[in-house]
Amino acid sequence: MPRSTFRVLTLTAIAASFPLSLALAAGQPVSNDPVQPATGTIEQSIETARQLLSQNRPVAARALLLKALQNQTPSADLHREALRVLADASQAMRTANPIDVSLEKARVALDEGDVRLAEQHVQAVTSSPTASKEQSVAAGALSKQISAKKSELAAAVPSALEQAKRDFAAGRYEEAKAGFQMVSRSGVKLSASQQAELEAHQMKLVQMGDSGLFSPVASAGQMQPGRVERREDQPLELPPAKPAAQPETQPPQQDLIAQARRTEAANAITQADNAFNNGRFQDAVSRYTAIRNEYRAYLTEAQLAHVSARIDEAQARRGATPAGTQPGQIERQQRYNESVATFNNDLEQARRARESGEFNRARDLIARARLTINSNRDLFAETELENYNKTASNALADVEKAQQAAMEQEMRRKAEEAARLSDQYEREARQARERKIVELIDRARANQSEKRYAEALQAVEQLLVIDPINPTGLLLRDTYIDILTFERAHKAYQRKHEAFGALSVDSSEASIPPVNVVNYPLDWPAISARRGEPVQFAETPENRAVLASLATKRIPSVTFNDNALRDVVEYVKTVTGMNMDTDWTSLEMASIQPDTTVSLNLVNVTAKVLLDRIVEKVSGTDKSTKADWAVIDGVVTIASDEKIRKRTELVIYDVKDLLVDVPDYRDVPQIDLQQALQASQGGGGGGGQSPFRNDQQQQNPEERNRIREENLDQLITIIRDNIDPDGWQDNGGDTGRITRMNNQGNLIITNTPKNHRAIAGLLAKLREIRAMQINVETRFLLVNQDWFEQIGFDLDLYFHNKSNQVRTARANDRTILPSDFFDFRNGGGLKRLVTGQQAPNGPVVGSPDGTQINQGVVNPNNWSPIGVGQNSLGLTTGLAPQSDWSDAILGAAPALGIAGQFLDDVQVDFLIQATQADRRSIQLTAPRITFTNGQASNIYVATQTAFVSDLTPVVGDSSVGFDPTIAVVTEGVTLLVEGTVSADRRYVTMNVDAGIARIDGFAQQSVSAVAGGQLVNSAQTQSFIQLPQVTVTRVRTTVTVPDQGTILMGGQRLTTEYEVETGVPVLSKIPIINRFFTNRIESKEEQTLLILVKPTVLIQNENEEVQFPGLLDSIRAGMGG
């Protein structure tokens, strides 16, 4: 067996053993799960695919159908059926769990021998955070199988790679391609050099396949069944390729070569025979010898004998000499032979030149041959000479024909080359287009697996630009658009629910009552850091550092006794360690010399104070003789005041917050009834006052602008009068200038840095004063404590119940009781007329119609019934004072009630009642208000109730009507307060007007009018005047309260207590027995009203420092202040 054939069979056997080896390595039966090969009919493949789909194995079903469609050409119906099943499998893969699909793809890849692809799918499952425990276990089992197979193949892969490289070098490209594919699919990790060699050879094979150097169609054993490309779903329309010869019908490679060699030998013999027949014996000998040496193995015996015989004959004819010739004839014959030989040689060379395409040389050689014959005309017969010339002419004609044919062939070759290049360009463009389509589909699939559907749709759109009718691209585009639409809808739904949730959380947070009076947001430090300290003027960092050092650097002791100014300046420079520059020129112009003496004695002062004192000592009384100092570019500069004032800066100050006018709000409604009735006197048909009416005069825009301008003028005056008064140009100076900016609260100020620092400090102080607010809480605290106890016993006795009076009455009415003969309540004692109860309808004696029976009492035979009754319980209840508390208890059923009756010779009626109640309640009404320091503000929470305060009769000729006057009475709480913080910010002085009102009810009063001589009452028309009953509590006072302290402004305490006891004389004093003849009620009601007020001073910086310690310092440090 040839070596190449053995190598191909070895690689095929290794690739085919992949599934079997994996199954054996995993300890599983070989035929357990692998995909069934598509060896049956297409119908069987479709049925098997359906069974796999029913087993929830869409990947295996899809792979099986793709193989069947590749290997067979089904009918149109079967093709459509196969496509439907294939679509079902693809749909099942899309709707299935991606983890399960990856696991099944890994199993199919293992079954088909693609270890690398199987490993990729297993790694995707193991790295997925959504994989379940069962999926992870299955992935682990597959991973073990893959590792075992890779270990098994690791030893064979290097040798297989080397063999494939040798096959490639020897031109056995099919065997090399199969070997490289086996190494790539094995999944064995290669070294960097091996991987580079593998990729390089695979790229060369692809390029050679595209160029047509070998058939790119791999055999069944060399294809990758575990990797199905998308182009298999919709193949492009390519020119039909010649069907590859089937392996079983292809003749052996050795027979084809031998047949080709025999054909070549036959052609060579024909050419040699032509040379022999044309007399070119030397050429014939050369050709016959080459044939015998090169093609001996491929010649038949007859051909070999023919070649040998012709070699001998040509050699003999080439060297023969005729016998019996004379010397002259010999010389003539020699010339003849030489001419013929030269002629034939030139023609042969011309033929060769013609065949090689050297047509000009061939013409020259033919001309030389003709010349050779014609120059030796005497040696040839006329006919022979004509034959030679004719031969030369024929040869020349052959050259012309050959040249013409060569030109035509060259033209055809160029046309064919152009067509070949065009075809090659089209093929390369088509292949590049196909590769680009496959690349875009793979990119879309990769993005889809990563759920990047927008990028996947972009790749599909690029694909459709290349191939607008690509079915895969059209399907994927619609799919991705649907997915993106669903994602947008899902995200919108999610955002909507998140917004609803955030809104619900905001509502819940908004319902949280605040703990502090002022609450800062949680991100207040971040807000403050972003906005920073509102510094409108700031020195450069160098100047700020020097000024800060001068303000903090303290000198323990300073003593100058008539020291020269230059020495004093040098001393200060040495002590402070700062750069100092003295402008002696400007000082001398101000009559200040370096020798000017300074006398000063200070202890523990700052360097800034020391400099101020030094310039004061050397300055004169006149403005032109004053000295000053300033920090310029980080250097302390001492010069004349005039020179210092020349360095000015322009700064824009925003003072809108200082121009805001703080009005007083005193329009609080009156809540007492008298005010309500007075307000209703405005006329018939209406009246009353709304608490929301503003009694203050509303300011129009012109008035507000006028107040703003006045405040701005006042602020400018304050700045000019307090900061360097003599330096302002409006005051006669030449340094400072203030310009308004549209009267909107912005000032453009030009002045020296020193004065700008003073202006900024002044404005900061003004803002600090205006930033104070007061929060006032007024509490109306009503405390009620009530107690009630009642113990009652009622016992009534009736004797001699069988007297003739009782028997006679009962004979007429059986509902009569002995107690019906007595009436102790009205003082009548024994009654002479008894009344029975309402008798029911029916055959009752004496009352057949169901009416009450009133009957007289007959005279007694001896004794009448004797009754003993008591009413101490009723007396006790009646003697109790009226109050809402006790009336509510007595009007209801008792806490414990026992009642009964005994009837025999003696009738006993008894009743026991016992009640004890205790009530405590606290009612707090606490209005709160926050206002600016010095402002008067109010708050009221009121309920207005309309009522008819008056009825005005409207009289006609014979009728009268009543026109109602409507008034409004208010109940609720009002608070009017004006507060001022003390200078030390520890106390608050307040004018407080607080009140609370409650409507207890309305009484009705009718009015009368005369109409038509008759008195008409308004009650006849259901018209009444309503008389409200209002309880009002009000306090008006001025108090001074410490910050966050509480003061009792007023109050009231009301106590009601009573005890009622009734009983029978004598019997109510006997122990034990007295409980039957004594009743008692005890009640106590206490009501306490307290009116309290609590002010809280709100200072912005102080509150901010309390809630965020150190925040202000960090902001100021960041601004350099």
C-alpha cells in the first residue's frame, strides 16, 4: 500500500474514532446519545429528527437534517418538509434555555469529533452565572470527558501535525488539509510556534483552494460535522462544479499515471517516425533513443521492437556510401550529400525555430537552405531542384501559417487570460462577499449570544447592504427588531414601575414629620462643595497667604525709641520673615524720610497691627503726607497713601438679598362672636369676613421698585460712610467709585484691595444679621380629669296579696299585680282605680277584644294589700348636678344592673345598679410659625361656618317674606406674633396675640312680622335666626423668653366636684341593712388650660455647623478665605 494512502486512512480512522473514544472514556454505551448519521433515506432522517425534537434535542435534530440535505437531493415535497422540521428545530433552540442548548451542542460536537467546539460550549455553561446545579453537574461531566479525550490525543497530535506539514510540502494537499483539520479540532493546546504553523498552513490551503490549485471540496472523512456554518442554510448561487469522483469507482492513482505515460510514449514514437520519414535520421536516432530510455516500462513488445529496428536503420542510412563510384563522382556525391544535409539541417532548425516561436530566424534559416540548394544547382536534377525549392516554400508557408496561428493563439491566449483574470476576480469577489456575509452572520450571532442586539442588528444591516435578499439576514433583522422593540417596551415598563416606586417612596418620605426646625438635605456637604463660599472679592493665593500670616503672626514685645524708619522696617522684615519692599521715592514725596524716627512700645501684637501703628506714626495730618502699606504680588509694600491708592480693582457685588423688604403680616381673623356679628351688619342678604382677606395695602410694582431703590441708596450710603469715607469720588476723593447696575441689586465698585476686604466684611455682617430667623411655637394645652361612681339599691315589698281586692281585680284581668294598687311617686298611696296591661288578642277572660281594662277597686274585707316602697335611687339621680360627663353616664345603661321580682303571699321587687368611670384626656393645639427677626407674622388654622344672623321681613299687601343675613363664625386657632432677638442672641422678646375658638352649637330664634293685619311668625316658613355658642380662649401679651425656652403666658383651671347620698332615716344608719336603704353618687371633674410659647432662634451658620461640623471651615479653606 502506498505511503500516502496509508496516511489518509490513519487520519480518517483517528477522526472517526472520536465519538467512540469519548463514550468509552466516559463509561457510557456508544449508542446512547450520539446523533444518528444521515445514512438512510431523507424520509428516515426527517422521522429521526422529529423523534429528537420530541425528546427535546433540537440541536441534534438540526445537525441530522443538515447532513441529510448535504448528502442527498430530495424531492420538492421532502425538501419543504425537511425545511419545516429544520425551522421547528431552530425555533425550539431559540425558545429553549440557552444553557441547555449549549450543553446539547457540546454533546453533538463530541459525537461528531469536534473536541474544541465541545469545550467552548462547556466553558460557556460553566462560566454562566445563571446555570442551575443540574446544568453545572452535566457540564462538569462533559468537561471530564473532554479532558480525557484531549489527554488521549495529546501524544498523537504533534506527529500528525508534522505529517500534515510533510504532505503539504510534497503537494499532497488533500491529505495535508485533513491532517491540519484533525489537529485543529482535537482541542489539544499547541505551543505558540505550532499554532502559528497550523494557522499559516491553513491559510495557504484556503488561498490555494480559492485559486483552484486543488479541489476545495473535502471528503466525508475530512469535513467538520460538528460545525455548521450559516451559509449551509441558504447557499449562494455558484457555477455548477463537476461532481467529485466517488472513492469506490475511482481507478488507482498508479493506473492513471501509467496510462498517461503510455500516451506520451505513443506521441513520441509518432514524432520520431516523422523525422525518419523526412530523412532526418540523426534527429530520428535521438528521438528513438530517448523513447527507449525514458518510456521502456510503458512500451509494448511491438513498440519496443519497432523503436530498436528504426534506430539501427537510421544509423545505417545516416553513414552509408554507394559502391563502385569514381573519385569525381565521389566528390560530387559528397557535395550533394553536404548540400542536402545542410538544406535538411537548416529546415530542421527552421522548424524548431518555428515551433519555438522564432519566426524571423525560421525565415532566415529557410532562405539559407534555399540558397544552399540553388547555389549547387548543378548537383541536382531539375525535378529534384524544384522539389527542394517547393519544400523550402512549403516550409516558409508553414512558418507564415505558424506565425499567423501563433498570433491568433496569442490573441486567444490574451482573451482567455483576460477572461480567466475576470473570472478569477469575480470568483475572489464572490468568495470575499461570501466570507464577509459569513463573518457578519457570525458577528451577529456572537453579539446575540452576549445580548447585544443593537450591535447584532447593525451587523445584519451591513449584510443586507451586501446581499439585500439574503434570507438569513432578512430573518435575523426582523428577529432583532422584534427583540429590540420588546427590550424597549420592557425597559419602558420597568422605568414606569421604577418611577411609580420612586414616587411612592417620595410620598412616604414626604409624610415623615421633621425632627428639627431646619432640615438640611443629606447631600448638603456636596452641594456646598460645588457652590463654595460666596466670596465676591478674593485676593490672589499669594496675597491671601501673606495676609493670613500677618494676621496670625504675633510679636511678644516691640520697643522703638526714636528709631529710624529704615531700621524699623528692617526689624519687621526680620521678625516676620516676609518679603518687604519700601518705596522710599513715594515716601519722600510725602515728606517721610528713611531717617524719620518712630517711637512705639507694644506687647504681644500681630504683625498686621504693628504695621498699622508704624505707618500711623510716620504719617502726617495732611492727606498728602500719609503713608500706608499693602500686599502686592505676595510682597508687603510700604509706600505713600497716594501711591497705594493708585492700585485699584473692579469688583461686582450682588446685594439683592440685602434689598428684600420684609413686610409685617398682621391681618389675622377675629374668632370671637362679637366680631362675627359686627361684620354681618353690612346689609341684608350677606355679610361676614373671610380669614384669607388681606387687610394690608398691596404694593404695586412701582411701589416695590421705589422701596428697592431706597434700600439700595441706603446701602450705598452705609458703604461710603463706613469704608474710607474720604476716598470716594462722590465724597471728594479720588479712589473709590460705586456704579449701579440697572437698579437690580448689583453694584460695580472700584477701590483698593484693602477697602474691598472691608466692604466684603461689612456686607457679610449685614447678611449675618438678616440671616437670623425665629421659630415660635404656641401650645394650647387642655388637660381633663373626670371621675364618677354610683351605687344604687331599690327594694319594694307588697304584703297581703290574697285579699279580696286583689282576687277580684285578677278575676277581670290576670295581668294585675299587687304593686298595681300603689302609687308612691305621686303621693297617692293606695289607688282606687287599677289599670291592667295591654292584653293580647285572644280568649282572655274579661278582655276578648285586646283593650286595656280600667277597673275600680272593691272594698277590702279586712286588710287591703300593704305596700312598702322606696325611691332613694331616683332621688339620688335627680339631685346630681347636670354636666356633660355625669349626664352621659346616667343617660346610659349602668355598668352593672340586677333586677328581679318575687311573687307569692308577698311581692318583692328589687333593683341593683353600680357604675364607676374614670376619664383623663389631653388636648394639644400647637400652631408654629417661622419668621424673620423683627417681623410680624401670623398663622391661623380655622374652620368657617356660615349661619343666619338676622331675618329682615319683606312685607307685601297680604304676604310677608324673610330675607336672611348670612354671617360667618370661625373656629380654630390663630397666632399673631412679632419677635426680636436680643443683641446677645440669647433671648427673644415677642408681642403675642394667640387665640383658640370652638363652636359649641347653635340655638334657633324665630321672628314675627305683620302682613295684612295678621301676625306672621317666621317659624311657619321654617326660617329662624341662628344663635351660635362659641367658646373662645385668647391671650395678648408681651414676653421675653430665652432661646428654646418655654414660658407660661396664661391659663385657667376649672374643678367641679359633688357627692349626693339619699336614704331612709334610721334604716340608712344601721350597718349592713343600710345598703338596702341608701344610694350614693360621687363625681369630680377637673379641667386645666395652659397657654405656652417657645421661641427658637435660627442662625444659618450656627445650624449648619451643628448638623455638619467643620463644613464651613472646609469651604472657606477651599476658597482661600
